[in-house]
Amino acid sequence: MPRYITRVAASAVGGTIACTAALMALSARRTGSVWPGLNCTAHWFKGDRAAKVRTPDLSHTAVGFMTNVAATMFWAALYEGALGAGHLTEWKFPIVSAALGPIAAAADYRATPKRFTPGWELVFTKREMALIYGALAIGMASGSAAVRLAGKSRSKFPKGL
């Protein structure tokens, strides 16, 4: 169980960094401010007007960021569960990683009530949203790969090192 928690944490951190960077970069390009991309995720708490807030504050930016972190942790747990703890075959890692973005998007926007979606549609086009989900998947895969490779490299050293 501790290795699973470590893998989930690494995937969540990688996914959060990549997703947040994509949200902020695309938001700056679309709106001229980096904040609406994060703030819109607080729409479940503040309503759709959260997407119009162009400055950082606790009730929009912090709530939006923490909501995104919580969602990323949820997806990281499912992602790592799908990858499993054992040896990854040459096809499993890329297929599960590639499926993550589309599955998360479908669940977020088809199976979730509108009030609890990420709210990205309030700021971004569908193409930009696909890029954000892609960044999420790449970030999670990077975090997962890093912790798995680190675990393998440690196992090759004698116990005293």
C-alpha cells in the first residue's frame, strides 16, 4: 500500500503541475490574464462569474486550485490503480496513459452535473480543453514514470547504499 500511495502522490503532483501550467498559459493567451483559467474551477462555489475574475484571490483562485488538486488526486488514484503494482508490459503504460485524458474529459463533462464540472468551458475552447486534459495525462505519466524508475534504480544498488 505505501508504494501505491507514493505512486498516486507522484502522479498527482505531475498532473497538477502540468495541468496548472496549461491552464495558466492558455488563459493568458485567451484572456490576457493567467487567473481566469484557475478561477473558473471555483464555479461550483462562486457560480459561473468565477471565470470572469482576472485577479488572484482566496475565494476564486485558491478554491479553484484546491478543487483542481483534489480532482487530480482522484484521477491519479484511478490511473495508478489501472496501471497496477506489478511489471508494466510494453503496451500497458502508454495505453493507460493515452486513455486518461479522454476518460477524464468524458467523466467530467458527460457524467458529472454541470455545477461540478471543471468549468473550463467557461474560459476555453474545446480544443484548448483537450490540450489541458492532454497536459494532465502527460504530467501524471511523467510523475508515475519518475517514481517507478527511481524505485527500479534503487533496487539495483546494494542495501548499504
